[in-house]
Amino acid sequence: MSTQQHQHSKSCGTSCHTSVSRAPTFNKISRIQLTDAPAPDSSLIESASVEPAALNSQRLSWKVAGMDCPSCARKVEKAVSGLADVHHVKVLFATEKLVVDAALTQTALRISSQVTQAVEAAGFTLTPSVSSSSDVPQVASSGLKTHFPLLLLAFLMLLSAGLAQVNPPWGNLAFIVTTLVGLWPVLRQAIRLTRSGSPFAIETLMSIAAIGALFIGATAEAAMVLLLFAVGEKLEAFAASRARSGIKALMALVPENAQRRIDGKLHTVSVADLRLDDVIEVAAGARLPVDAVLLNTAASFDESALTGESVPVERQPGEKIPAGSLCVDRVAQLGVASVPGQSAIDRVLQLIEEAEERRAPIERFLDTFSRYYTPAIMLLALLVIVVPPLAMGLAWETWIYRGLTLLLIGCPCALVISTPAAITSALAAATRQGALIKGGAALEQLALVETIALDKTGTLTEGKPEVTDCVTLADISADKLLALAAAVEAGSHHPLAKAIIAAAPQDNVLSAERRRALAGIGVEGWVEAQHIQVVAPKYIAVETMTSAVVAQIAALESAGKTVVVILLEQRVVGLLAMQDKLRDDAVQALADLKSLGINTVMLTGDNLLAAQSIAAKLGIEFKAGLLPEDKVQAVTALAQHRVTAMVGDGINDAPAMKAARIGIAMGSGTDVALETADAALTHNRLTGLSDMIRLARATRATIRQNITIALGLKGIFLITTLLGLTGLWLAVLADSGATALVTANALRLLRKKL
């Protein structure tokens, strides 16, 4: 078979054991004996981003309500990490999940109680997730209860302003009452956060400013500060909710119950009760609760939830359909192909959670910067209050007012949210449209890509080659030749092997013994006690083939076909030629990439002439005859000069994808490729490459705009404050306005089409 075929099987269900031997008719090789790998653990995986629980730990998880930005997640982590029985804690902001590894010596209910108290003491609310203890009470809150404090504060503010117009002394008193009403929840939250280890929170700054304003008699401004702050908090909450909308929509696609068929009867069961190979029935208009294999007649499914492709796909019996797909036209019977917690949608959600560990460098920098920035601003505000009156004899009231204003201007909210708001919006937009990007770091690298290396089979081509020529060179029929080749290829998942098996006659199926894959070279086995080999031509000793055979191989390869040689007892008995066709969108995809200024190169293990034929149609540079290690070297060489991405779909592409600055997997690829990759095209459209890069570049531009807005407004108001041109309420308006601006700017990415 072709070199590319045997670099590695494109199935992850095998493990390899190597030994070196010498075959009589071709060069020294490494033989790989294929054996069955252990079955994957079927237990529910909490999250791919959290380290596995230690042997002496138990894992619990909750949903956290009230988190408006990633800094809230870190406040929750800090509050819980201080508990004596907690070994590890992680808050996943995108899915609002708190995961805790705790000591086995304590009951789940006791740990739940401790964690709940710690989180509530920090000002947030917990509700149990599916895997949490059922004994933990469900916490619910109404919309009126959520918005009542803001509505009350706004009403009191209007009442106070009206009263001040009629009776200024009573109006002043009303503003004091309004300030105290608005200050109480903010001050309480500041005290909670200080106790849980976060003393320099925005609530602390607001409390100090409001109390200071009351102290110097600026009662109206103190009340306005708290009202604007409350409005800003609602804006942040809205932004977080919108950014999570795509993820929440994905989570809502999987139904809670399924119709399982037992002894010819349907029974409604929980999805958690389904097991592999159970038979379920899905009515027209219903969604699949798990990944499943179609059992009966063909049916159409809307798979846009994962692929972004709105046109229903006609599926045949035996084909696998992902969870969340909508059955369009008829009742379908399916066999369960994934255990609860490991469906396609579950894996996407796990990868989204994992993405939070891969934060963009600019995001990590701003996070670290803000930890020092807030205390520094508080110190600067103190100096502004103290130094002018003491050193220059200026009025205390004036400089206290300016110091408090500076304190509010220095609030880092807009700066802190500028990057994660944009990244979360972009990731949600990409996921909703069939592209999975694993975190801010991957998004940032995508924006910098200058060169893309692409695998051929299954990436640039459809990965579904067909046998086009069957040449017999001995006293053997074409059907017999195909049957022998198919016997030694049985069990392989590689596209070329599948093509041979599909072309073999179904009424004369042969069995092979002692089958071996010869890495990058071919396969061998014994059929009816005869040694059969299927080998790439370049590994055949020239003296074993006649000049006519060599010429025929060259003619087939020059036509862009992949040729394999069939040997029976070390004697060449035939040739098989196969050809894969380009993806329909391959030419357009490369043209789109070129328009973005991105160079492309094809890396393939196929023969030179076959690769040359494909490359000529695409107008792309190429390197052929590459083993997996050769692809790694090629990608490494490219990466020395330009930021390089690698696109592939198989196990043999995984090392090169890892060696590149960023790896991108096709949705039709193997699990290994998808797990290795930093991004994946779940819709399996090659034109999605340019779309992803456009989104990444737009996100990078948005982040820069947001940082400019946040720092620019602060710089302007810092100067106007020191000059006495900015008041307290303008300071809060500037901060809330900056937060609103960067949030609105980031939310534009949610509407960006891929």
C-alpha cells in the first residue's frame, strides 16, 4: 500500500509492539504487531481540564451562580481552597462549574456543606450538578429578587433628586438614606471577599469611595456612584450570560430521557441509564440523547448542533450519528454508541472547559497586572489625599474628593474583562458554527498563522479512494487478487485499505492469519498457507519486477493514482491502483487562505507522482513520501521561519500537529488527532480554515481595541481628576461606561459569521 497508509492506522483502537526484522524482497523495516487495546474507561468524566482525582479523594461538582467575569471564578477558587479537607479546586467559568477533590474521610454531604458555606460567604450561590450529592438542596432565585435591589436603588435615587429640588435639607437626608441602602450589599460583599482572601476587589474600592463621599458631604454623588456601579454589575452579568449562550444552547440539546426498546416494547428511561449497544428509538422531530448507530432504514438528521451545517444529512444503516442531532423525517431505531458523559456534545463541552486552562498570554498578563494594579491605585489615591494638604497646606476636602475620584477611576473592571469577554464570545461563536477552538492561547496563535501545512488523504481529499485499476501479472484472476489483498487488509480503518476491501468480491471472502502492518511500507499475512504481501512499489526490490511492470506502475502513478503491489510467496502477482478525489471545497479553501496572505504546503506519505497530480490541481507546494517523523521535521523546518499550523485527520498526523505552533483537526479524523489538536473543524469543511483565522484575527483586533478603550479612558480621566475637572459620579460613569463599551465590543463577535 502507499507509504501514507502504513505510517500508522488511522484508528485509535490499537496498540503497537515493535521488533526489527528483514524481509527478503525489500529493505530493513520495523514490523508492528496490531493488538486490541484496552477498552476505555466508561465512568463519567467530570472535566478534561481538571486533573484526575487522587486515589484518596472524592470528586464533587456544583453549578456556581453570580459569576460575572473570570475574576469572580478566581474569588470562588480562593474561598474554597482554604478548606482543610479540600485537596484541589477548579472553577470553570465558561460552564459555571465548580469541581472539588476532597478527602475520602469526610462524607459528601459534609464536604458539600463546607463548600457551600465558603462560596456563599464569598457572595456566590451554589446549585448541585448532575454528579453532585442529591442531598444538597436546590437553590432557586426569581427574576424579581435578582433585580429588586437595583430597582429599589433607582427609585430612591429619583425620589431623593425630586425631594432635593423641593427641600434641599430633606433631599440631602434622602441621598444619605439612598447611599446607605445601596452601600449595604456592596460593603457586605467587600467584607465577605476580604475574609475569603480577596481584599482588593472592586467592592472594596466602591465602599471606600461611598463612605468617603458621605464623610465630605457629597451625598448625591455617593448615591449616584452606587447606582452606576449596580448598573455596571448588571451589564457585566448580561455580557457573561450572552457569552455563555452558545455553550448553554449546546448543553440544552441533549434530552434527559430516552425511549429504550426491550423485548419489543418501548420504555422511557433516564439517559444516565443507557448502556452501550442498547437499542433506542427516536421519533421524527426528536433529538438523539447519545451518540448512536443507525440500525434500520436510512433516515435524515439535522446535525447542525455540532457541524453548523443546516442541511439535513441522509444517513445509512451502520453510520454513526452524534448526540443532539435532530431526526428529521421518520422514526429511527439506533444502537447506543457512547456511554453517558462521553457523547460528541459531552466531549465538546469538556474541551471547552479544558480551553480555560489555555488562556491567551495577554489574558494571563492582564490578570497578573490587575493583582498589583488595584493596590497600587489605592496607594496612589491615599497619596493624593494626604500629600497636598500636608506638604502644601491645601484644603483637605478638595484632595479627599479627588483621591476618592481617583480610586474609582483606577477600578480595573474594564481592563480585566476586556480580553476574556472577547475570547469567550469568539469561542462561543465558533462552537455554534461548527469550529472548536481550545482556548484563548489557540485563538491568539490562529491569528498569527502565516503558513499552513496540510495532510493530503482525508484533509485535502475526501479520504474515500476507490480501486480504479486491477492489473494481474500472473495466472490469477482479478477477483482472486482482490480477495487476497482484502484478506490481509481486514480490520484496517485506513481509507486505502477500506477501498480494497470494498472492491473485493463479497461472495468469495478469504481469511488471513498472522496479519502484520509494516510501518510506512505495507501489510502482510498468510492466506490458505500462502504468504501474501501488499506493499508500496518503492519498497520492492527492482530485480523482482520486469521493466514492463515498472513502466505500468509509473504510468498509473503519473495519472495521479496510488499503486500497491501484491506479492504471493515473494513473487509479484498483481497491481492495484486507487484514486481519491479532491474535496469539493479544497480549491476555494486554498484561495481563501491565499487572500489572507497565508502560504500553504501539502505534506503526504503518498508517492511523488500521485502527490504531484493533486498539487497541480490545487496550485500548492508539496512534499511527498513522508513518514510521520518526516512530517514532524518538515513542520519544524517551516516553523523556524514563519508561524506554522498543521492540518490533519489521522494518528500519523498527530506528531506533526503537536510540533506545529497550532494543530487543526478535521472533524472526520480520529480521536487521537482531535485530542492532539488545538482546534477542530467539526463541520468537516475545509473552507472553515480561513473562517477560523478571520475570527481569530477579529478577536485579536477586538482585544486591542478593548485594552485601548479601557486604558485610554482611565488615562484621560486620571488627568482630569488631578486637575479637578472630574467628579465622583463621572468617575463611576467612566468606569461603567468603559466596561459597557468593551463588553459591547466583545459581544459583536457573537454575531460574526464563520
